[in-house]
Amino acid sequence: MTSDDVPRWEQRLRAPQIPPWTLLGSAAVWPRDVSSPAVVMANLSGRVEAHVYEPGDEPSPLTQVTDRPQGTLGAAMTPDGAAVLWFDDTGGSEVGRWVRQPRDGGASTVLAADLPSGFMAGIAPTSDGGGVVGYLGESGMTIISADPTGAAHVVTEFPDAGQVATTDGDEQHVLVAVAPGGDWQRMGARVIRLTDGVTTAERFNARGEFLPVGFDPADASRVLVVDNSGGQPRPALWDLAEDQLHELSIDLDGDIAASWYPNGSALLVTALHNARHTLHRFEIASGELKLIPTPSGCIGAASARPNGEVHALVSSAAAPPMVFRLVGGDAEPLVELPGPLPPSSTTVEDVFVEGPGGTVHALLRLPQNASGSLPMVVAVHGGPTFQDYDLWNTTVASYVDLGYAVLSVNYRGSTGYGAAWREALHGRLGFIELEDVTAVLDHLVSQGVVDAGRLSIAGGSWGGFLTLMAVGTQPERWRSGIALVPVADQAKCAEVSPRFMQSYLESLFGGTIKEIPEVFEASSPITYVGDVRAPLFVSAGVNDPRCPVEQIDTYVEALRAAGGDVHYHRIDTGHAVPDVDTMVDELALFLDFLIRTNPPG
């Protein structure tokens, strides 16, 4: 078979590439103390695995470090760059342990092998080659300190969920993001002494998040945070000694995040505005803000390196991710990928529409040389506290290849548009988001861009939930739906989901299923199976902890009993599919389903 015989969408999936990010974090990570080497996740073996590269004057080839049957979901690197730390779970379950792998070969070491495993909740690599690890379980969070031999001890345990961020310079304290009472909408910061597990400082906002980023490299009494109490995420400096917060005057639009330059004199600032990032250097003493030019699109990760360079992982809807050195206004590729690049895709157009809760921003992709009213796939993002970006997306690009217009709506509840927009999603889950989707769709239909009689909706995770809610509550609108690893039955989810995941949903609903059962029932797709008219493609990961297979089974059984037309595909994986062959097989199935149920011609 020649490349001309392989569909464009499959060429794109199989081509060597770096993902924009991974389920467990960044797809590019850098060691703290040295400028070389670094790690990226890539699919060169047919699975997403951790690879090492050496940033230099020419693009560096990749050396594969991990090799697991279903790929690797995330990795980190020791401060000296001598070892890669990667998370080892079973079948995508996200329950496992961290493993230390020397980058130049040698035997791997399981960290804390004698202690219970858990759901990954961050790692802070330490200078001895080990790390401070966070695990989540049914009773809350456990923080473990492990040395490079794997020997470990429990530092502390507490009932809240959370995420390990980083250690201070002398590695006496660890900084942890904490969800009080499991409320992921109100994350706060806690500093814990590693020698005895004592909390030495903590801070929570009465409203909004207070997200810890890292200790000042030059002064461990000062912590960089992102404070959301003012309605828009903004970097600030937290003085631990005085428990005072010092705001920083950074005059940029959008949601602002930051990380430290290695000497602590400046911040590497990322601004997210209208689904695209810009990068800046902010001088703390003078307040000077300087743009660092980057390719247009989304910055998946960025780091100020010890040698003064800035490296960033950047992609857009049209161009696949690449790690760049940003210098003098130029973006120099740092990684050499073997073989042909993935086929490009179309750029996105911005759409702004007045919705019931304010101005809705959406991204529109149109096939090349498109004309007239087009069939459309509404691709709804997951989260829901996430958003659609001007970002490389192989699934969405495949819809465009086939001739569909594709709409991605950053509905209320999405990040990137301030705290009020994100927090507007509360209680009426599934209805608020679809009100915004409907507003944008109606606008595009009125403009003659879209054929109202040829609409499909598709999404994964929370996007899968919205797909099922859409076909159940708006049955007359949709020709078909594609729901990948969805939330499908809220009652069953409450029964079988890990506690920390259920706490997240409770923070959105405003109570537990026992306290407000009618609210959960109203926002449960299974409530509406009798009204579904559109054919559905539904998938489930049999090891998925986030959207467990049991609650998808109950939905599919109920839909079939009601006479619904559903193609159900169970996959031997978790919430993500890092194996390329499996991704190709699944995409082939639901693209065929889409063509049959909503023909693009």
C-alpha cells in the first residue's frame, strides 16, 4: 500500500509527532538545574512514550526511554537530567507508581515499591535523583518522599485531594495545590515540611482559586502563585513569612500564568486570550514586560532555561506541535522527527456571538474551497473546566478532511475567559453549555454557513456527556452523535467513580447526589434515553477511572431497551488512548459511522 492509498486522516495519526499535552500533564519537560537534556512524549514507536533529546544548534533526534504495551501517560526529569521519572499504571487505570529510568540506560527503579500505589497526583523530582510524590486514594492524599534507590517514607496524609507542585531550593519543603473538601473549584496552596509533614503555611481564597506555581529560586520565603480572586487569573507573589500577597502589575488581556526564570529576577509569563497564547518576560523589580515572539497558536509548555534561553512547545490547528528555541524573534526547532511530517490542516476562524450568559467565543474550521451551507460536526470539549484552543487536533482535522465544517464552542464553564465565565457553570450541568452551543449554531445557520438539517455532535469525556445530553434534550436538531468515554449515568458514576472525581462533580453541582438527587437526575443523559432519535456511536475504556465503563454500559443498555440505534465500542484502555493502532481503529469506526449517518457530500 502506498501513501496515496492511506487516508489523509490516517497519515496524520501515524506520522511521527509530539502530542500537544498528555492526560497526566505536559508533553515536554525540562530538568531544573541543567540546560540539556530534556524530555518529550512522542509516538515514534507507534505508542506515545517518553523520549530524551539534547537541545543544540541543530534539531536533535529522539532517544526512546519508556516502552509500555499501551504507551506512557506522563513523565518528569531529575534536576540534573540524569534520569527520567515516568508513571507506571496498568492498562490506563491511572493507578500505579513512579519509576526512575537512567537516561543513558541501566536498570529502572520503582519508587516507593513497598508503599501502596494510588492515582497520580504530581511529582517534584529532587536533586538526589528521587522525588516527592503525591497519590490520591479513597481517604484523600498521601505525600511520599522517595530516594533514587526506591526507598521511601510517607511524609503526610490528609483528607483533601490535591497535586504536588514543587520543592524549595534546599528541598526542605514541598508546595502542594489543595482542593479543600474535594472542591476543585477553590484550589489553595499548602507548604509542607518534608522532615516531619508539618504544614508551615497555607492560603485559600474565600472565592476563586489560589494556585501555587513554585518557590522563588533565590528566596524560598517567596512563592509564585496564580490568584483568581479578582475575577481573572493573575500571577502574584506570596510572602510566607508575613502571609502577605503582593500583586504584580502585568497589563495583558486574558488569563495569565507564569513560571520563574532560574535566578528569580523575572517571570516567564503566558497570556491566554481568545484561545491563543502569547509569551512574555516580566522583570519583577522594574515591572518591564517584553513580548517573546512565538508561532501563533497554543503553548503546551514553556521553560526559561539556565543558559538564558526560552524553550516552548507550540502548535496550532494548522501545524503540529514542535519544541522551539525562542531567540531574537525567531523560533528554531529543537527536535528532529523521523519520516514525513503529519499532513497539515486548516486554520481556525474566530466567531463571537451573544448568548444568554454573555458573549460566546467559538472556533470555526472550514474545508478548503468550501462554499454554500455545509454539513457540520460540533466538536464539544471536555473538562468542563477546560477549553478549545487554536491547537493541533487530529480528530477534528479528520472531520475537515471529509468535508465537514467543525465548530468548537467555549461555552460557559470553559477556562480562558475569566472566573465569572468559568463559574457560571453551576447546577444546570449540560443545559448551560448547550444554550451557548445553540446560540452559535443558530447564528451560523442564519448566515448560511451551515445546513441546519445536517448537524452532528461529537466529544470525549465531558464532551461525550454533552453529546448525550444534546441528542436526548434536543432530539430534533441532530443527525447523529459521537460520545467517546462519556459521563452517561450520574447515579452510577456516583457509585463507582473514585472519590476525588466525584468531589469534582459535586463542586459543580453544588452538593452530593444524596443531597440534591433531582439536580443530578436532570443532568444525567440516561434520564433522556427515551427521547433520543439520532443514531449514536459510543466508546468506553474498560479501565477508565474518570468515566467508568459501568455507567456507560447502563446507558447503552437503557438506550437499546428504548429502541435507540447505538454502535458501542469498548476498548481495552483507560481515559486516553496512547496507542496509535488503537486510535486508528477507533477513528476509522466513528468516521465511517459519521459518513453513514450524516453524509458530507
